[in-house]
Amino acid sequence: MNNAEVARVFEEIADILEIQGEDSFRVNAYRKVARTVEDLAGDINDVAARGELAKLPGVGKATAEKLSELLTTGRLNFREELRREVPETLLKLLEIPHMGPKKVALLWKQCGVTSLPELKAAVESGKLEGLKGFGEKSVSQLRAGIAFLESAAGRTRLGTAWEIGEVIRRTLAKLPGVQRVEHAGSLRRGRETVGDLDLLCIADDGPRIVEAFCQLSGVQRVMASGDTRGSVLIAYREDRSIQVDLRVLPAESFGAAWQYFTGSKEHNVRLREMAVKRGWSLNEYGLTEGERVIASRSEEEIYAALGLPWIPPELREDRGEFELRETPADLLALEDIQGDLHMHTVASDGHATIEEMAAAAKERGYKYVCITDHSQSSVIANGLKVERLREHVAAIRAADKKIKGITILAGSEVDILAEGRMDYPDDVLAELDFVIASVHAGMSSDVEANTRRTLGAIRNPYVNLIAHPTGRLINRREPMPLDVEAVAREAARTGTALEINASEMRLDLKDQHARLARDLGVTICIDTDAHSTDQLDQMPFGITTARRAWLRRGDVLNTGGVKDVRAFVERKRKS
Ligand code: DGT
Ligand code: CA
Ligand code: CA
Ligand code: ZN
């Protein structure tokens, strides 16, 4: 079991105990263990191997024994017992936004609700009326939350899907006789969530490839298998799985299949219409006129035959791509990114030091980074008071001198307080190279209040970037209601950048919002918000999102050099 899996077991124990009405001291003890394991820099199994579990913060002798049982046997008796005491479907309710164990307990004990369908029925029948903590407002919030959960059901976040898909792709590519394996479907188009994975493979011996595919590690169930296609369920968490479809084809029709199975459906419908207009037909086997094959080997040939340039997969959503006269040469690419301007260190809630983050960024070929730890109001994230910030800035300057080949800028991710006030006074902000502003607490359900708050930050002359503007967590938390257009207009007017946060949990701004912002003249900045060195590798998800927003190299602040970043800051301060 890895750290995250162990942490989840302890979170679940805490949830069940809290639902059962256990005192908060005991509940929090389990949550603390979960947090400790989750935040561990190394592998929990190594800690166990060294016999040092009991040395972890918040871990006593009894907990160390539980951890050890879990790590050696893969299960924990105590947890299995607890699970028998509550209905299995009850825990699922905790995934509804704004729903905590206390509310779940109330629903269960007072209304007999044990599952999502039962909760839905209870909401609709008015059964919750008069129940403590379920006033009109919170019932309507609950209704929205249920709808949100249903819309997320069965869709896997891009980062997870990518990781799973890449392992399968690389494994298949190594099989003898396999010439090529590629992703298709929504993963290739870079959608923020993926329903199922679609892989295509060029090989002669279909049945053997499909057989190997069905025996991949992680396969929970084989849904279908034939001579040229297979479909399996891959478990990636105890309670989550994703379907993977594989098709084996000959090289002659690979282009047609890749085009077809990449989609989107909407894009394909338009493309087929164009074929039909010419008296041709288009399907996964090729573009044909009667018996004659016009194109099938490559995507380029198919698009060209229809009078179109090759269209990058991220643009295939029927959002204007059929107007393209040529493939956009400067559509943003990972290689264009020169630096990462949003990351955390151990000074607040990150796991690595300034030097470690900078060295890791340098390894990735970046010319600069900006260290942006949390500000004082973010207490849970160990935000820095002014004195500590000044010491931190001095440490950043020292590291910048010491490490050659990369510029380390000193910044901060400053909380936007009520009514758009900033969490540090202006004279402190003025000492920083680059200032990020973001909302972390007190998000309102009122669109005007949220918008006013963000506009306030944008109007501060020292604020250079609004990070994760809507605050959503994909599949977990809805965006806060925000007038993105008004925010974008003001950002453009004041020379403030808006972020595409590349963390696969966030991707915020999302594609359509980023496109709107750019169209209104906003400079976009793509950052990982890394809390550890390996999270710097989330940049590709931000790039993909930017490509889906049709962003060009010139639309993005951190495709420029450090001079351009400094000039961007100076321009706003002077105006
Ligand atoms: P997903 O899996 O829900 O995230 O989204 P996709 O786009 O991967 O959809 P999926 O897996 O159902 O199908 C893969 C591609 O196959 C899809 O993007 C386009 C193509 N496709 C599937 N069904 C149809 C269809 O009925 N008509 C057309 N034109 N194309 C289809
Ligand atoms: Ca799919
Ligand atoms: Ca599929
Ligand atoms: Zn951050």
C-alpha cells in the first residue's frame, strides 16, 4: 500500500467514528495520522521497515501496530469491524460537497437515509423539513451537491487517467509484434475528466495482443474480448475503476481509426457531413468513395482530402476548428514554457526546500521560478506572518545567489480577504518580485460578493496574478460562483494575469474560461502550484487545458523570459 492509500484508510476510520458520534479527540487523532502519512516525504513502507512508525508525529504504540498490520497484510481488522457497523453506501454520501460526518449521522439516524438514492428521495419528498441543520438554503445546496456528484460519477480526473493510460500504453508497446500504440478519445483531447480510456494498436496478431491486454496487472474484470478488440475494467483505488478499450488494427487504416476514436463525437459529426457533401463516406476504416479508398493511413491525409489542415486533438470539439486554414503553428506547447511562477516550500505547506524546488525546476529546463508560499491568514497552511515572510525573502535571495543557471524570484500567494483586501499591507507586497492573489476561505454563494472580492484584488497595483480564480476542485468541490467575464475585463484593463492552475485537481481557469479571458485581452499564466518537486510535472495538464482554450505562445506570460515577467510587474506598478 502506498502513502495515499494508507491515509485514506485512516480518514475512513475517522469518518466512521465521527458518524457514530465518537468524541472529537479520538476522531481527530485518526485524521492526524492520515495527514501525517499523506504528507510524508518518503515511503511509509520504508519507515515501517526501519521500525520507526511510532516515531511519526501523532503516532503512538497502538496506532503503529495498526499501521504495521495494514502494511503487512493489506487489511486492518479494526477497520473491517467498523465497516460492518455502518451501511456501506452511507460513506458515499460524504463525497457530496458540504456534507460532513455529522450531517450524514443525522440523516441516517433521524431519517433512515443510508444511500444516495434514498437521500435524493428524502430531499424531493420534503422529508428533511424541520431537521436540524437542514434549512431551506442548505437543502437547496444539498440538491445542487447531489447533482454535482451524479455528474462526476464514473469520470476520472485527467491526471489519474493519464497515469493509468501511459502505463498500459508502454506495456503494450513492448509486446513482440506491436508496431505502435496510441491514446485516442477524451484523454488525447485533454479533457479535464475522462469517461473511459481508448487505446489503438497496430499489430498483426490481434488475438494474442488482446489476450495480453486482458491479463494486464490491475485488471479487475474483462468486459469483452475478441480478435481485434478488448475491454477491461482497471481498479485504481479500492472504490474506483476505469474502463479501458483497446482496438488492434492494421497500419493501412490506422489514421482513420485514430481520427474516429479520438472524437469528439461533435467534431466527427461535422467531419462526416463534409464527406457526405462530396458524395463520400467516412468511418473508422477510412474515407471512401464507393469501393475506392481516398484516405485511411494517416489523419493528415483524411483532413487534407476534406480540404482541412490537420487539427490538433485538443481543438476537436466543434468550437470553430473547421474555420482553420492551417494548423496553428504557435499553439502553446510544453517546450514554450520558460518558468513556473507558483509553488510552495516547507516554509508554508510544501514538502521541499527553496533549493530543492529550484534545482528540480532547473532539471526540467526552466529559466526561472517564483517561490510563493501562503500568507498569514492561511493558518492551516502555515502561512507566513510579515516577519517570517521577510526572513523567507532573504533566504530566497540567498538561494538565488547560490544556485546558478536559474533565477529564483521571491513572491507570495496572498489571501484575498473580505471585500478584496489583501492579507499583507502594500508596502510589504512592494518588496516582492511577483504577487499572486487567491481566495482560500469564505467563498460565498453570492456571485456578486465573490466577484467584488476578486475585482478588489485585481485593482491592487501589486497583485500580478489571480490564482485558481474559481476555486473548484474537479469532482470534489464546485467552483465558487464568479462573473468570469467581469473579472477578465478588469484583469485585462489593469495588466493582471489570470492563472490556468495546472494541478490536475484544479485546472482553473478551465478551458472555456481561459479562452474567454484571452479573447478579452487577458495575459494567462500557467503554473503548477507544486507543493513538492514531483508536482512540477503537472505542467502538461495546464498546457493541454491551454491548448483547449486555443492559447498561442504569445498569450502566456511564462513563455517569456524573466525580463518579461519583471516588465509585466513594473508596468502595473507604474500605471
Ligand atoms: P469519454 O470517454 O466520455 O471521456 O469521451 P470520449 O470522447 O472518449 O468518448 P467515447 O469513449 O465514448 O468514444 C471515443 C470516440 O469515439 C469519441 O470521442 C468519438 C467516437 N465515437 C464514439 N461513438 C460515436 C458515435 O456514435 N458517433 C461518432 N461520430 N463518433 C463516435
Ligand atoms: Ca473514452
Ligand atoms: Ca470508449
Ligand atoms: Zn498555491
